[in-house]
Amino acid sequence: MSAPHHWRSTLLGGRHELSLAGGRIECHERGEGPTLVFCHGWLANANLWRDVVELLAADFTCVTLDLPLGSHRLAMDADAELDPDGCGRLISEAIEALQLTDVTLVGNDSGGAYSQIAAAASPERIARLVLNSCETPYDEFPPPPFDGLPGVAADVAGLGRLLAALSDPAVRRSPAAYGLLVKHPLDERASDSYALPCLRDAAILADTAKVFSSACSAPVHDAGRRLIETFAGPVLFAWSPEDRVFPVEHARRYADALTHGRLVPIEDAYSFTPEDQPAALAEALAGFAAA
């Protein structure tokens, strides 16, 4: 797996494969101490968290999942359920397979949407939740300007033609791609690992099409409602006031509705906060998870 689209940072730690109901996924583990489980969103992978893990591994066990959301290396089984509820179950199954308890679950972008679904459906191993620039009960899933992707993804070949433009790094920097999500330039290796897998492997593209085409708001909104009604653990909202996709006002409203919700602003970042401001995000996570 030495090709550019297969690159994973050594900062993530050791690699494991987990056999789950819908197939195999990869995860990485580094450090010792209370457990943090990190979830990325669409067209990203575990590399998103590499610099955050580097800053936290001295005091925490950092587990980063490689979810099948378009930038993964192991294709899922043909019958894998990759709708929002199915992706939420993958997170819960991974935590169970690793025999983790008292977990702080951290989700960014659509990984935050799936983390809410996981926490609402299977809260027994999740003690704390961190939502980092992601869908809330007051956002659509997917949000504008990416709300056309489910329709395009109904045709796998059509999605492949659309995503083929990501082979050009200049296109990746545009608002139609990562431009609204990343404020500061991406590491070239990370960028390739996000944009290229579904262009290099038809099975990865098929997974991506299943994820995109099944996305809808109702499961995320339902999970948020259940968390507001039943989740007693603390919830941290690590959010950039400059976020151009997920309004900070929605995060503040959600935090106020939860039993123990708190908003911490992360300045000088867009939605991919772990890329833009890993040090500030790591500081917020350390204070929250150690409390």
C-alpha cells in the first residue's frame, strides 16, 4: 500500500484491521491513557487526525478509524449497509470489537453526523461526545453546497465522472471540493490520500456511491433529538466561528439544548479543524476528556 492514495501518516500509530458485519475496516492506535476514538467524514480518512494524535498520544489512547466514506483502502462487502444508520453502526461495532469502554467519541464533518447516530443508538460504551464542525439537528445532511451529491451518486459511473476532477490539485482547492472546508493549504500527501482512492479503485467508488446516495437528514435529526432527550454525558462542540458550511449558531443552539453541552471556539479554521488548527483542537480535547 505504498501508492500515494494509500498513504497513512506514521503519527497515527499501529495499524489494525477489524472484521465487522459489513466487511473489514482499518484503524490506527497510538498512546496510553483514557481512550479517544476519532471519526472523519466524507472524502477523508484517518490522516485527518494525524497532528492531533501526535499532540495527545502522551496522555491518551488515540484510536482513529478509517471509515468507508470515499478515501478508504479496504472496500466493504457488496451487501454492506452504508446508509446513515449503517455508518453509525460501523462506529459502534468498531468500538465493541476493540473492547473499548468509557470512550470519548470525536467526530468531524459527516463523521460527526455518524457519531451522533452511534451515540444515540449505542451509548453504553460512550461516556463523552465531541462534535467538531458537523451536521446538527438544525442542518441538512449533506449541507449545501454538497446537497446535490446524493442525486449524482445514484449512478456510480456518473459519480466517478464528477469526482475525476479531484485528480487535479487545483480543483481540490476550489469551493466545489475542499475549498470551503480547509482554510490553510493541505499537506500534499494527505490531499492525495483524500481525493484519489475512489478514482483508483472501482470497489472504493462503489462504496462511496452507496454512502453518498443514501445520505439524508432524518436519521441525523432523529439522533440529535434522542441525544437531547437521553444523553447524560458531556458533549463538547469544538467549532470555528468562521465555518462556512456548518453555522456556529447551530452548534450553540444544540449545546444549549443538551444536558451537558459546551461550545469552545476554534479560531482561524474552517470545517476541517484538525487540518487547520490541530494544536488548538488538541488543547480543547485534552481539557475535555481529562475532566
